[in-house]
Amino acid sequence: MRLLLATNHLGLGGSESYLLTVAEQLERLGHETVIFTLEQGAGAEVALGRNLTVVDESEISGDFDAALVQDPAVSFQTSAHRPRLPQLFVAHSEIFDLQAPPQLDGAVGAVVALNDRIAERLRRYAVQVEVIRLRQPIDTERFASRAPLPEVPRTALLFSSTPHADRLEMLKSAVAEAGLELTRLGGSAGQTADPRAALAGADVVIGYGRSILEAMACGRAAYVYDWNGGDGWVTPETYPAIEADGFAGRTGRTIVDKARLVEDLKRYRASMGPVNHDLVVAHHRASRHAQQLVELFERLARPAPRPRMPLQEMTRLVRLEWRARGDAHSLALENIHLRELLRDSDEARRRGAQQTEEIRATVGAATRRAYEETLSWRLTAPMRAVGRLLRRIRRADDSA
């Protein structure tokens, strides 16, 4: 199939990350994808770096079998250019009306909800459309565990673009009291097109939504807390309720204050890492999500068979090779960086050992000088001289 994936703004947020993830996975299945966006932000550069096709409104051309749309603006624009093209709407929010499906009969064929909270709201809209519940997809090949968690945590990462100032101050205080060093990613702290390095460097990741799932896939301990509240640690016991809520901290199970934060952070366990990784692999594989989308596209579109040209397949294979080489290059650079850190660490240990010996020698000399300046040392000097004389006489007798 040839698929149009449309979003109003292609930045670095959660819905944009979702779109890029499914675009790659659909292409791995052999389907051609074209990303249409009205506003090309930083996410467009990421897409081009992954060899995905990004177009604006003037470039929507050719035949498509179906469209995946994420907001009403691009839904209407797509309908204006391709009025008969079946649309599958993916809803990412229950709060932002600009991400709600169009309230026009026949505008979209079905709506995908990525959690129960959004699904429940979608079923209450005036225009009734089939609501399909799928889980948030994560590329478990790109986001993977690189190192085990330590028994005692050292660092916590706040991975969020929306923390309120009062919550941020409370979080900083609680993390410090729990004995952790807090770093930030997102919002005023700066965004990144690839958060994997930041995730790998953290023992605990605090946030909500896709950031929590990406942290879990990387084998990190994940704590749900952000601008709307918190649900605490993700564990096998808490996962069903937290996932149903979209990892948004709004299940209402608990109210998180500073004391609760400190208490929870002290309940960290190194075993949270592999357990979280396994939860994501079991329930959130992007490859499986793409297969489910294809099933929905086929049901909505019923595309006419098209013979695949050899150059089409060659293009797809080259794209896959390009991405594989890009990942290999990133890993090689990371390996070089880690070797440099190891070398610097060894050199620092050698310098530390040398400085320790120098300090010991200096302290020993100073101690001896201080002792030699005491009255007792001076008064006993004749006795030490007699002792030295006797030892010389004894050695002379022994040699004779």
C-alpha cells in the first residue's frame, strides 16, 4: 500500500515521535509512506535523517490507498486534495481539542485510541465513529537496555517538556533528599532528537507518556510524575492501571507530595530495569503495532492490487541499509566515547594513587620533623648517639 501519514506540526513531541516510529515500521513491512505536515519543525530533520519522505501541502500527489491523520487540520486538508481517500485518525489527547477527530459525518473511517482514558472520551463525541484501542508503540530495537541498573541509584532524569515550576521545585528537593543527582531533558532544559544517551545515563527516569515507555525499553526504573500528578513506580502490579491511563499520572490511586516522592524513590530496586524492558517488549512493540495498523488500512481502503516494481523493492532495501548503517555509526561513536571515559578514569586513578603516595611521604616527613623538634627528642639525643656507637663496635667485633 501507499500511505499518507499526516500531522499539523512535525516537531519533537510525543505524537510526532509516534508518527515517525510507525512510518519506519510500515516501510519495513514493504509499504510506501509519505509524511505530510503543514509545519516542518525539528522532527522533519529527524525524518529526513531516517530517509523518510516529508512533503508539504503542495506536494500531495500520486495515488494513496489510505491516510493516517493526527489532527483535524490535516484531516480537512487531506480531504480537500483527496476527498475519497479513507482516513484512520489517531487520537493522542483528551485535552487539546485541536487533536480531536473532526465532528463531521464520514470525515474519518475509524479512530485509534492509545489508552482507555482517551477511548472513553472518543465514544462520547457527537459523531459516532468506530474506536479501536491499541497500545503506544515503541521501537524496541532502537530503545534497548545497554547496561544493568546499579543496586544503589545515583542519578535521576526528569524527561518532560511540561513540568510546572512548583512541581519542579518540589521534585528537586525530594530527589536531593533521596540522595540522587537530578538532570533534565525537554522544555527549557532543551530537547533532543535522540534521547537514548540521556536515558542510558540515568538510573531513574521521571516523566509521563512516551518518555516513560522509552525509559522502560532502555531498562531504566520509571516513575510516573508530571504536570497533572503522579502514579509512582511502574511495576508489574501497577502497569495495567497506569497503561490504561496512558502513563499520564491521573489514575487517582494516590496524591504525590514531597514526602511520598522521597519515600518512593527510596524504594528503588535494580530489578526494575529488566522487568520494565520485558513489559514493553511484551505489550508495546512497534512492529506489532504497525501490523495492526495495516489490518485497519486494508479494512478501510480495500486497495486494488498493484504490482511492485523491482526498483521499489530496491529503494526499500537501500533505506533499511541506510538506517542500519546510521545506527551502527552511532554505536561506534558511543563506543569511542566510552573508551575515552574509561581511559580518563584509569588515568585519574593513577594520578590519585600517585598523589596519595606523595601525601603520605609529605605527612611522614612533616611528622618526623615535628617529632625531632620536641624536647624529648633533643634530651634523648646522647642516648641515641651511644646506641649508634655500641652498634658499630658490635659489628666490628663480629667481623673480626
